[in-house]
Amino acid sequence: MSATQPLVATQAFSHGTVECSDIPATRRFLSEFLGIDVVRPLPEAQYMWKGGPWSIVCVCVEGDAKEQTPQNHFKLSVRTATEVDDAHAAALAHKDEFGIRQVRDIVNEGPIRSFQLLDMNGSWWEITNLSQAHYDALFDKAA
């Protein structure tokens, strides 16, 4: 929603990338714990998708994947604050089963409830009840 003409006329996001050290374990975490759709079109990579026009490519690296900081995270939305609580309880209960390294406490910012977890590959995930309407309104205001 920029007021100036961009130098590159991009049409859409295609994908971004993250690293993983164990494709089958990562796929299990993504699909069975986070509910993300995963396909593996290449031996060294799998694509994760949760609807929309773009995806994230999870590339397998030799050795350990680089750990990210909590500020560099993926945010996944659930419908209600209660679902955030349920996700937090599930993360604590299944931490060892899915290789979750850390589960942070739930945070409340007004009506928004969320928590972060660090997965086996050093990627941070935030589970929140923040809806798509929030982002729609944010970008409508920026226009």
C-alpha cells in the first residue's frame, strides 16, 4: 500500500525458507502438532502451507539448523483465547514427543492472547488469537 511506485513490480510472495535437520520429525511436528499442510516435492526440502498465496520451504541442512531469535518467528492464529490456552497446554504436554525445546508463558495484550514455542530446529512459533481482520484493517489504514 505504498504511495510511491516501486522499482520492482512484484506480483505476490512465492515462498520463504527455514532450515531443518530432520525432515520426517519436522514434518510430524508441522502437520500433527501445528496443523500445517506439508508436501515434499524434493528429497532435501518440504513445503509448508496454511492456505493463502504463499508457502514456506523447509530445507534440510547438514548438522544443526541455525537457531532464530524469538523476534524472528512465525505467527499462527487460532479463533479464541481459549484455543490459545489449549494450544499452550498441548505444547507443554507433548513437548518431548515433538522435540519442542521451550514453551514460553502466555501473554495478554488487551484482547490478544498468545505464547511462543521453540521447535526442534530452532524456529520460533507464536500461537495467538489475533485474526486476519487485524491485518486487513492495518493495511487498509496504510493505504
